[in-house]
Amino acid sequence: MALVAVELPRIGLVMENARLVRWLKTVGDLVRQGDPLLELETEKSVVEIESTQSGRLVEILLQVDQQARVGDRVAWLETDALTAADQGRRAKSVPSDTAAEPGPPQSTAGEALHGMPAADQKPIPGRIRSSPAARRLAARHGVELARLAGSGPHGRVQLRDVQREIETQAGGTEAGFAARRPRPLSSMRRALARSMTLSSSTVPQFAVERAVDWTALQAFRAQLIAELPAGSARPSVSDFLLQAIARALHSCASLNATFSGDASSPDAALVPAQGTHIGLVVAVEDGLLVPVFHDVEQLGLAELARRRRESVARALQGKLRREELEGATISLSNLGAHGPDRFTALINPPQAAILAVGRQRDCVVASNGHVQIRPISQFTLTVDHRVADGRLAADFLATLTAIVEGDVWRVP
Amino acid sequence: MFRSEATGVSPPDWKQMYRALWRIRFFEAQVQRLAAAGEVPGFPHLSTGQEAVAVGVCAHLTREDSLFTSHRGHGHVLAKGCDVQATFAEIIGRAGGLCRGRGGSMHLVDAAHGVLGATGVVAGNLALAAGAAWAAQAKGHDNISVVFFGDGATGAGAFHETLNLAALWKLPLLFVCENNGYAEFTSRDEHSNVTQVSAFAAPYGIAASTIDGNDLLLVHARAGDAIAGVRRGDGPYLLECMTYRMAGHFVGDAQHYRPKEQVAALQARCPIERLKRHLIERGVAEAELDAIGEEARHEVLQAVERARAEPRPDPATVLDYVYGSPGLATQAP
Amino acid sequence: MAQTFIEIVRRALDEELARDPAVYLLGEDVAAGGAFGVTKGLAQKHGALRVRNTPISEAAIAGVATGAALRGLRPVLEIMFIDFATLALDCLVNQSAKYRYMSGGQLAVPMVVRTQAGAAGGAAAQHSQSLEAWFIHVPGLVVVAPSSPVEAYGLLKSAIRLDDPVLFIEHKRLYAMREVLPETPELPAIGKARVARAGKDVTVIAYSAMVRNALEAAAELASAGISIEVIDLRTLLPLDMATIGASISKTHRVVIAHEAVRNGGIGAEIAARIGYEMFDDLDAPVARVACPFAPIPFAPELEQALLPGTRDIVGAVRALSG
């Protein structure tokens, strides 16, 4: 029998660590290769991790709510291969905290017959006695145990000592104390911060802009919805845009690639995508998620609508799988009817572009020498200058505009 | 053709019984061979030389009769009709053994054939057999319970407690004592002042007799009478069969404690040899008898090879069958 | 109308005998009513074959009960004092507990061994012990210890219906306790503890007669402003660690109280599991109130000095609350 460590894998481009949501197997369970083993909350979503080995789960090292970094050992599996070298390789990976207390004193005639220890024993200098529950509360609120006088036996710091400290430090209640402290970011917000920092500091981006007329699309959409059977997913504006982007990418294939490597070294390369994979920016409770739709050029509006509805639902529940967040070369960000007139979105590395769609406004336009009022939005396309320059970006945007303003759509 | 003292008992099917004797003999020889080669975990106890008791008694038992035996029980289990391969597989600890590898040589159980258990605690099986007999009596069935034990069990309190209770409740229970003159490594006269085990029966009000346990036809006849009486509701019966162990106390035991002349003499008392001579004297062709022996040997060898090829138990199942009630297994520590 | 523990257990046995023809009672003097009168009248009502006297042969009668269970009866064996279970240990430990496992699941032993434990009124060392800890050490056994008449009624019926061997441990000092059996009494599941009294400051885990002491302690402590949560284990094997854990995650402090000797008692097993499984929830070490390490003496003053009671639970809780 060999002991094999289960290590935290990297998920996604910018993941560094994750929080354990729950174990899907318990100690003693048999695990087959490929079985879901645990759920992690990464910066982007809750992800199921499968076991890469078969064996029996013999020890869990990472507890619920604990953080771990990529590569950390989170559990031990016992597999069938027998190697002597594997014995004794079971070092713990989670650190222990303050010094353990010595055992209870031997029974003496002076103690109560039924064995409760006498309450008036002196503290031992140089050691912090504290109960596990007190330690946990103190850690959660950043209280230093060493500064507290323990009210428990042997000078032990107990829950009430930590609670009192929390209240007096804040000069108020425990809740007031919490409000003034710097608040750590959730893992999702940390990931967004890293991603956008990476984008803005390493990707040379520029933007091109067009005003786009919704008239034809809206008419088509209304007609389409009227003809749909009851209960089917109704194509939204985003679904239309996803298809339009896919078709425009098809025409401007050079934009359907990502930059890889170092610009100052010979290994810099453009990696063309196999198929049109497009991300859709979705606002969730604590931030953003970008589920990716793969091979959009093969999908009609009805199918896109169905998939988009399902993916968004899962994004909101934090249940997107790893492969649903990867592979896009371009994303769509539509801030909707209450969004700004125009905005410039930052590219999601490693993608090559992002399309920001401003809110629809009735605008005065000149058409054939007459003044008309049309529903218009500003489309702002941000592009990675290492992948494309102004001409290509402009061509793409023009092609896209023509599709959106046209009345040819693939439906089923 | 054969004199039978029994009434109402059908004449022995000597061919089947002759084969049954050899089957046990060859089975035990294979256990001994594989144990010497290190393939048998634990310490199996062989009943070589005591086959006639098992075959003669079990010939009168139905599948529904309960059989209990001791640590030296392979012969009884086979004689009751258990599958040779499954029995051997259990002794060598295979997953497909009778008890899924959880019991082994000293704890053979085959509920489907009425073998309710061997036990490794001397005299531990006596009261269990009385309990099974009580259940049959309580339900009004005419099944009986048979328990095989060695003469060493008569030193245990449970032996006397069970005789007492079985007689008081008139249980349908047959006690069969295989008295081979040795308990563990000590001869009987160092164990008890009572030389004849059947002498224990009378004070409790139990019918008993002592016979030459190596005379198959005699065992068959007397056991038939006894079992008929037990089934009729006459109460328990104690049948003492004098016999002789031809292998040591357990496999690996060097037999230092038995004089060599004794060992040679016992070969002359081998129950298979005796039956063979008896049958030849009555006109059965030796060649036919040899052929039956050869069939039995072949049957056992095949079963043993198939058993050896069976898979071993999966360690992942080690906690299965501790409890049966739903919910207890998952909660148990 | 309130009935005693004895009357209510008798009623449970009576009803089970009537309900299931496979149920049989056996034991020393059971047909005559038993040493404590629990089975009084049952032989007359159900027949001498269903409620059967045995000689003083604990080894044999445990074996007979086991063998009968193998063949489909559901025997309820009475062992007069748990102290005498020692004579039946070969059967209970080497046979009854292990038959299902050793046979690879072919056979089951659906039997109940009813016995009683505990000290009362000078019964002295050989008739006063609490030996339940021995039996939780045996895989395959189930051990139940009811804390009151109504609890005993339901738990005994549940035990009789279980397909595994159950040691059902009553308590001498509870035999005279009176309770009213509800119209439709509950049949609690074997293996689940109950919260006998909810509280928030300290968890007190007890079973059998000590539950009554714990509840008395709760009342006294309440008037001093300390709220204890009393857990009645009901089943000792298997232990319901889930209920215990839920309580400790609320109170963070725990006292285990049992009449049995502290050294190697069930409290040790529970404390070890709490220490390991609920370490971070603890605000104080796990305390045990139990009998000191001596046989139960004969003279009343000595017996009283030794036995743990309500005072000791109150003291232990107060020591934890300081």
C-alpha cells in the first residue's frame, strides 16, 4: 500500500489559493480516479476537484473554511502499490498553534474524591495557556493572546477573556469592533484585483468605438420571440451579440488569437484559437464571473439562449466548472439599460479583446438627409495591441456593426 | 447384505459413504500440504483418521438439521454436504469462501446446509447446539441438532451445564463425542478420572453409548438409532465414538508426545482400510473401490486448485458484517 | 396513572410476547417473576414454554439463547445481575457478538440480554457493579442503558426488534421510579441520544440512573444562573457523537457523569473522541464525574461516600464555570 498526497491543483490563470467549501468524501471512503473529492472556492467560482488517483482516503489535512495554496497537501490517499519508501512519509502540512498544556495532576489525598482538579493553581511563566475555542475566536478577530490575563484554571485564557478584550478594544460591541478593522478581501475580489492589475500593467490596450443602431435587431427579436414555443429560452440582446461577435471573428480571423510569451524574446507568438469561444461578463454578488461559450459559430440563437440562461444561473450559484471559465479570446460586457452611455472595459488576460456595450438611448441621427430618432448604443472594443492594430480592430468593429444592424441571424 | 442394528433406518449407501470418507481424507491431506507450504493462515486442526464418525452420523441428517462442530470440524462440514471448493476457499482465506474469508478453519459456517458453526473455544458450541435444538422444539419442527466435540470438552463447565439443561428440557439434541484419548497435548487420564465420556450422561438422565468410532458401519447403525430416537422426541442422546487422531493436534505439531508404536498401530485401525476390507470380504471388487477413491481424490484436487485461484478478500470490505441493523454500521466507531 | 419501572418493562415484554411469536423469555426464576418481579405473571399468561425458567447456568443459557437466535427465535435472556455476566462472557463475547461477522453475514443473532446494574442498599461488591464499559469494547454488540421507565419501554421494544445482539442494562435504583406511560409511546431509534434538558453553558452527558442526578443538578444550578444541557445517551454502543457534538459546539464545556468506575469507563472513550473530534470547540478540558477506583463497600456510610451523585455533578459544573 502506498500513501499518495492529494495536492491542490492550479485552476485558472491567476489562481493562487483557495478556500475549502466541503469534502465530498470522508475518511475511510474508497475513491476512484476521477471521483469528485472536494469543493474549493477559488477567486472565480466554486470548483469541484476530482481525484487523480484511486485509493482509500485515510487522512484529511485541510478543514472546511481553511485556505490552502496551489501545491499544498490537502489529504492522504492509500493506494495499492506497496513501497517501503512510502511508509512514514506522513508529515502534517497544517501548522499547530500554542504550546500544549501538561496533563492533569496525579490523584492525591488532598483532592476531591471524584477527581475534579483544584482551582487555585499558579500559572506557568513563559507559556500561554488557552482553550482551543478561545484561540479560534482570538484568531478570527486578530486578538493577541499574550496580552490577555486568563481567568481560567492555571491562568488559562478562556472564551470570555477574548470576548471581553474584543469589546473593550472596540470601546463598544464586538460588531463595532469588526466594522473599524480593515476588511480582508474575498478570494474572488482578490483574483479580480490581480487579473485587472495584470491586464493594465502588461497588456498594451487601445479602444475603438462605433455607434450601433438596434432597430433591425429589435424587430427581428420581437418576431422571433413571438414565434417561439412556450417555455423556451427567449434570446436576449446578449445572445444576439454573442452570435454577431462569433461571425465577425470568423471574418476577421486574425483577431481570434491570443498573445503568448514575452514580447522582448523570440518565443513571442500568436496562438490562434480553435473555434470561436466568447466570454460573457456576469455580475455576481461579490464581483464578476465570465462564463465562456465555446464554438459559438456553430450555435443558433435558440441554443445560445438556452446555454446562456443555464450558465448564468450556475454562475450566480457559484457552480461553474473550471472548463467553463477558460478558452475565450474575447468577452462581451453589457452593463444594460442602467449602464453608462459608453465605457471602456479592461481586457481579461489572456484574451485579446473585450467589447463594452453602452446603454440603449434614443438618439437623433441623420439618415438620408432626414432627422430620425433611432435606438442607439456605443460599442467600445478594447483590443490587445500585440494581437491586432487599429486597422484590424476597426475592420472587426465594422463587420460586427453590419451584422448587428442587419437582419440575417441563425436561429435554431 | 450388511447387518444393521437400526430399526427404520435405510441400509447404508456404502459407495457414497466410502467416497465421503476418502473425500475427507484427501481434503485434510491437502490442508496439511498447503499448510506446510505456508498457504493456510492460522492453525488448522485435521481430523485425519476420524472420518467414520463424521460420515456415519451425517448420513442420517437432513439439510435442515443443525450441525455444530469444534475446531476440528472440516470432516463434519464436508459430511453434512458443504461444497468442497467453498470450504477449502474459506480455509485458505479467499473472498469466495463460505464465510467470505472472515471465519477460517475454526469457524466454518454454511447456513444453507445447516452447518451453524465451528468454534475455536472448546465446549463453546455445546450450548449453541442446545439453543438450535430448542428453537426447533419451540417451532414444532422435527429437526434435530447435532454437536461434535472432543473428549477434552468434558472438563468445561459448559459441558455439564448443557447436558443438564438439554435433559431438563428434553431437547432434540445429539451429542457426539470423538474420544481420541488426547485433549490438546495431554492424554485423557491426566484430564479426568472419568475414562468413558458416556458415563457423564446417566447422572443427567441422558441415554448414551460408547462405540468403536472407526467402524463406519457400526457408527452408521448406532447413530441411526440414536437420531431416530432424538427425532421422535425421546430427548437428548450422547454418542461416544472411540477414535484415533492420525495427524498431530494441529498441523505443524511434531507429535513428540505419542509413542511411535502407537502411531503404527493406528494405521491398522484406519477406518477407510477397515471398511475396504469389510466390503472386499463381502464380494465388492477392489478395483471398484480404488476407482471411487481415485474419483474422490480427483474431485478434491480440482476443488483445491480452483479454490487457490480464487481472489483474496478486498481489504476495503473489512468492516462489513459487524452489524446488520440499518444505521448501526455507519455509526459504529 | 403512574407505574413503576418494573411494571412498565413488564408491560413491554408482555406486548412483545403477544406481538411476535418468535419472542421467548428465559432466565433464572423468570417464570416465577424474576429476582425483581419484572416477569411476574408472564408465564401464566403466555405459557411456560414462552417464558422459561433455567437452572443457574449463565454460560449455558447464554449459549442456548444465542443458538436459538441463530435459528430464528428472538430470545430475551435475563441475567439477574450484570456482575454474573462474567459467567456468560465466553458466549456473549466470543459467539453472540461475532457470529454475523465470522460467518460472513450468513447468520444473525437477534437476541436481547436484559440485566441490571448499579449500587443500592448494601448489595456490596459482587452485586453492585456497572460493567458496561467492558461491552462497548466488543465489535458486534449493541449496548443500551435506559434512564427512566418510559425510556425503558421504548428502548426495550426497539432492542427486541433489532437484528443484532443487544445488552439492555437496567438500574436497580430506577426500579421503583414511577412515570406515566403516554398513550402512544415513542420507540426511539437505537444509536441516537436525546437532549433531556436544553441549556447553554455546560453540556452534561449521562446515562441510566445518572440522568436523574444530572436533571436534579440542572434544577439546582439554574437557580444559581448556570444553564446546563443534559444529554441522555440511551445507547452506549454505538455512541451518538453527532448529538454530543451539536451540544458542545453550543456550550464549549462538558462533564461526563457515570456511576461506573472512572478508570477505563465509558467516559474515557467519550472524552477521547470529544477531544479529538471537537477540539476547537472546547473552552475547558473534558471533565468526568465517576466512581473512584474501589469495589463497592457494604456499610451504608462507605457506599454513600463512594458513589457519585447530584452533588458531584453540581460541583463539576461549577468548577468549569469559574
